[in-house]
Amino acid sequence: MTRPALVIVGAGPRGTGLLERIAANAPELYDGPGLDIHLVDPHPPGAGRVWREEQSPLLWMNSHAEDVTMFTDETVEMAGPVRPGPTLHEWAGLDGRVFAGRRVQGAYLRWVYERTVAALPPGFVVHRHARRAVRVDGPREGRQRVWLEGRTRPLLADLVVLTLGHLDARPDAEQRELSRYARDHGLVHLPPHFTADSDLSALRPGEPVLVRGFGLAFVDLVVLLTEGRGGRHDGDVYVPSGREPVLHVGSRRGVPYHAKIGYDWAGARPPLPRFLGPAEVDALLARPDGFDFRRDVWPLVEKELGFAHYHRLFSAHPERVRGTWADFEARYAEADRAARAGLVAAAVPGPADRLDLAALDRPLNGVRYRSADALQEGLRRYVEDDLGRRRDPEHSPDLAVFLALLSVYGQLVRLGDIGGWWHGFFSHLASGPPAPRLRQLLALNRAGVVRFLGAGMEVSVEDGVFRASGASVPGAAVRARALVEARLPQPTVERTRDPLLRALHAGGAAATPDGLLAVDRSDGRVLDRSGRPHPRRFALGPHTDARGSGAFTRPRTGGAAFRQNDATARAALAFLRTPAGPAADAHPLFEEFTR
């Protein structure tokens, strides 16, 4: 009898997480004649491209070492067994509050991969293929063919899972036009890309460079163009090497992401979810005419975040509120948005203690500065205030909101493609850089190596150069020969540079309006344009509309990616047990992974 074969395309942390769940679930679900597992990825298994150990030692993770795990715990709601394991800081012997280098994380992921392979049952054989998969074809009812770059014969698979991770993308219309203008005028334009892989040699010492994007890709860019070129930080002073360009940075918000919170939780946690849990998501999914994010989902998110904030304020800082939590909670639960505003105004006398999500999201809205120098001073104060707040437990409602954001993210995964705004909002509040990076940013600004452009940044071309302006300093503009787009490419099936994903979409796989691969969110099976799940093709990760908050997560937070991995692993094992059996539509579906 031919041994069943599973092909996993993408051997990074998501592929490794899926493999771990296969190892955990196989004793219960699989009694076949062994299993051949083919891992296809040109990059190292475990770490993959983003976390590979061969990258600059200057680049850090953006999470504390104690907040990174690849292992499930009892908070993960899944059908499979919990298989605990060490967090990054436990494995590496680090202080849990440090921000480890990405090389260390790569070594941890490699170890997790090796441990996972060793834990597979007897008869499970892993075959590594350090190549790129370029196409998947084959009949719905039969074995699939996975074609690899540089090979004339395909891998034969009873089932294929795509765990592709973050992908490169072809430029959109604006980026193509900017690149064309750069070629025609001898300029430098670096479109969205993975900063660690970017060739920055064209950015010359001392020359002005426009940078669009103020998130994590920008942080990496700054590190590589400053310390990476021989500069150094001496306390709160940056000592330049003289090889740095001058970076003029702006974005829609005009401010960097909020720093990571630097204190630990103490006391009772807010009971989450409260206003956005499985029942509310079920109700949204059951609407016959669908739902609108701003109209139907955001009010629930807003109420959930506010609940966590005020629960913490009442429980940890009672001297700053009026009345009792029991009375406030009862009235809060029944109030609409307008009534909640009145309730909060009466119960929370200090405006600084009230949660203002709009101000957090767009802190420079309506703020104008008389000059570029005044803007530098104003943004330095903003960053300094943020750093002070994020290390002060007197502002512990911020940490409660962070926990609520994680809870909300785990629920919203079930709703599929809800547009890009939410992910940007979440990242701005909850996925920012380590505080030391923002202190370095202040030093770089004082040294004149980084200049702030403010909010509402707009890029245009004129007189043979790039031009950047914004709303924060009306009438001001900066001109430069170089423009860097400091952000990741958008994971759309239409513009991805990944040939496999493009071919899959061209062959009938469905995409969402935002260009994400549509999958059955109960187990990750790829959907066609009629909504029918493919029996032999699955997909997990940021290129799908079931994308979670990452391939690894904080311990004891439920880990949406872990739930997805478990559901897909169980569905795959059940199918592979009898791959030549009944047609796909007759296979039983597993309970939704978020139940």
C-alpha cells in the first residue's frame, strides 16, 4: 500500500507549529501505514526567512523574551492535547524582560523544529526540500502535484498545506510610477520590502532620504543605517560615524507605534471576553446580509476595550473614580456610545484617566506647528510622554487595554477579512517597538540624523526629485533624491511575487476584496469562487483571511494561531488516514477552532 504523503509549503514558524500539532494529535487520530511529510522552503526550517539566524545581530525582537512561546497551554481552546514547552526566555536562559536578538529567536525556532520532528510517531518521515514551490495542480478527488523550482518531476501529495508566511509583492500602481520616475531621473526608490533583506547601499552618507512609514520596518531601517554604519549610542547621546544619511520620516499618523509596556500585571485581570466573545461573533456571522466592520463590529470592540480599561481603573486606582464598580459596570453594560460618554464623565473626573481611542489612534489630528523645528520639539515631547507612561504602573489601565486587544484579535480571526484598518490600529497600540528603540530615536533626532515630517504625509514628484509634505506643518516640504517605503508588502494574491499563490488564484481559488486567499475558517481549507472548500488544499497565515496575530504568541493568551494549527492538523490527519476514501464533501467537518 502506498504511504500517504503530506506536503507543507513553508517551513518557518507557522509550518513548524502545524507540524507540532500533527505530532501531538497523531496518536489519537492516525493509524495509517506511516506518513511521508515533505517540507518545502528555501530557508532554514523552524526560523524560515524572517527569523533566520543569518541576519544582522543589531536587529531585535519586538516582544519581551518571556512573551514568546511556540507551545500550547491550557488557555488554548482546541480539540487536541496540550503539549507544553519552554518560552524563549526559559529556553535561552535570558531575563524574561529583555528583547532578544532575532538570531536568538531563530535558534529557538530551529530547536522547536528539531524537537517536533523527534516527537513524531514511528513511521512518520520528514523530507526537507530546500527549494521554492512554484505550482500546485491535480484533481480535487486525486493526488496533488507540487512542482518545485529546478526540478522536472513534482512531489505527489494526498494533501497540501500552504504555510507561506510573509511574502514579497509586486509594486502597486503608485509604487510602479514612483520607481519609473526614479529610473528616469537617476533617483533611488525602495518600495515596500523586508528591511533586513533590503540593499541600502544606494542611500548615501549625509544625503536627505524621505521615509514613508513609522512602524516596525522603520525601526529596523534606522538601526541598519545608524549602528549598522558604525554609529553608536552613548547613553542618551548618539555618536554618528559620518556615514549616515539624514532620514525624514512621516506617515498617516506621523508618530511611531507606542512602546512596549515595561511593567508587570498585578491583581485581578478583567474578565474577558465580555462584550465581544464567541456569541457575538456567531451573531455577526449569522447575519443574512453580512456585516460592516465600522457599523457592526467596531462598536463591540470599542465597548470591550473600554470595559477592560475601566475595570482596571476601578480595581487598581479607586481614588481616581467616583462610585462603585458594580454600579458602573451595570450601567456601562446597558449604555450606548453616547450614554457611556456621560457615564464616564461622571465617574472618572480626570480626563487623562478616560479612554479616548480616537486620540490614541490619531494623536496629531488637528495639531499644527509653526515650523519644522517646532514639530521636532513637539514630537520629542510626545515620545517622551509615551515612554514615561508605558513604564509607570499608575497607568496600568493601558495594560488592561492591551490584554483586551489580544482578546479581541482572537475573536476577530473568525470574521475573516475585515480590512486593513484594524490591523494597523492593533499594531500601533499593541505591537510597537521596545522602549529602548524609542529612546534611541530621540537621540537620533537630537543629533539631526532623523527628522520628523508629521502626520498626513504625502509624496509627490517635481523638478526631478521626490517631495514630501504633511498636515502638521502647513506649507512645509522636504525634497530628496531618495525615497524609502518603510513597510511590509501587502499580502495580496493578485500582487504577490509567489508564483504558487498567483497560480492558485488564477486556477480558481477565491480571494477577499482586500486580496487575501479565502479559506474555510473551521479548518483552513482553500475555498473556490463558489465557496466550496478544496478537500486536499489547506492554507494558514497572513496571506489568508483567517490570519491571526502571528505564528507564535504570548503564553496563556489563547493563541489564535495555535487553535488554527490544531484544527488544520486534525482535519489533515483524519483525511490522510483514508486518503483514497470518500469524496471531500463527505468528510466530516471539525468543530470551529474558536469554540
